[in-house]
Amino acid sequence: MPRTIIIAGNWKMNKTPSEATSLARDIAQNIGKQAVPSVVICPPFTALHAAATQIAGSAVRLGAQNMSDKASGAYTGEISAAMLRDSQVSAVILGHSERRSYYGETDAIVNKKTIAAIEAGLSPIVCVGETLSEREANKTFEVIHAQICGSLANIQPVQTENLVIAYEPVWAIGTGKTATPAMAQEVHAFIRKELAALFGEPAAQGVRILYGGSMKPDNADALLAELDIDGGLIGGAALAAKDFLALVESGRKAS
């Protein structure tokens, strides 16, 4: 079966609850009950409730930007999968390059979180990608292989039904640089090959692989036309309803 395109907005550390109310309302009113593509917004933890209130009754899904691998306990400042589920969250971004770079998250940590998300019934959006120095050293595939194998260790093929991978070339995030559609497709195809090696071809063909390297309205159509690019994990363009909805329209056309 064809893979449903996902357009997911990562708001990062932006939008107060009142600002999130306005943005989520604008998105939900335009999306309505439109089911294709699948639309996910990922506000900060403090704005989850505000966003959830505005998207209720629409096809827009709520996502979070991170979570703990622990179920509960003395882990000050952490958020559990159960807390997210109770906040109407159905998806969670894990292993984002900023979490890996700024907060030292390793593949092993991402793996624990991914397993916890799957066991809680959340859809994990697991991020992988290389830095500029790694790309220039021709280590892209080596890095991606290690991140895929490490982040998805001990997961069974049957558990991949709601698994999503996001390829984010770190050198193309917030820099104004963007991988060409052909460059992005090459890595996406490699990721799918790695997934097939881990879980088998049928499972690999069902996993959505998003592009997370500065997808914008002016390059989305070309990126989404590629065989193995199944949507986008959107950063800056997710903070303005007009831009984000333009990307949703690109996803609809490509579906």
C-alpha cells in the first residue's frame, strides 16, 4: 500500500501557550477533517494543552518534542510517555540533532526512549543525520548506519507499524543550505535499505521517512516527488500558518 505522507511541524522552543492557541487554531481551521496528508504539530510541553484544545475535532494530530525513557519517579524536569498520552499526544520526536548535540543524547539513549514510546502506544519520530564535517569526510552512510542500528536496537518488525524516521542533514538545518532532492533521496533510499536489513522488506516499505533539512514551500514539491521521501519534519516554516499550510498542500498534491 502507498505510504501516507506526513507533514510534521517541530515548533522547538517557540510559542507561549497563548501564541500556540492562535497558530494551532489557524492550522486546524484550514485542515479541518482532511486526512491526507497526515498533519502533526509538536509544540513545547507548556503549550500542549492549548494546542490540543484548538485542534480537537480536526484531523491534526498532536506531537511532543521529546520524552523520558522512564515511566515515573524522581526524575526532575522529565516528561513520561503516560503524561504525553494523557495530554492527547500521539507522536513524539526522539533523537533530534539538537538533543544529540546540545544535550549529549546517544543512540543508546534514543533507543530506550523509542522502545518506551512504542510500548506506550506513541508513534516515535526517530531522527538521524550527519554533520557538515561528517558529510565532507564522506562518512554520511557510516553515520546513518550507526544511528539506525543503535537507535532501533531490540525492536521487532511487528513494532514498526507506527515508526517514523526523520532524516535531518544537520548541515542543512537553519543554515539556508538544503540538500538537493537527489541528494536527499539517496540517503532516504539508504535508510530504507537499512530498515529492510533490520526488519525485513515488507516492514521497511511501510515505514515513513521524513526529510528534515529545511523543507520550505519553494522546495517541498520537488522533495516530495522523490520515491523514498514520505513527508517533512518542518522547523522554521512550521511557525507561520501560511508557510506550514503551503507545505501541507504540497503533501496533498504528492499523495
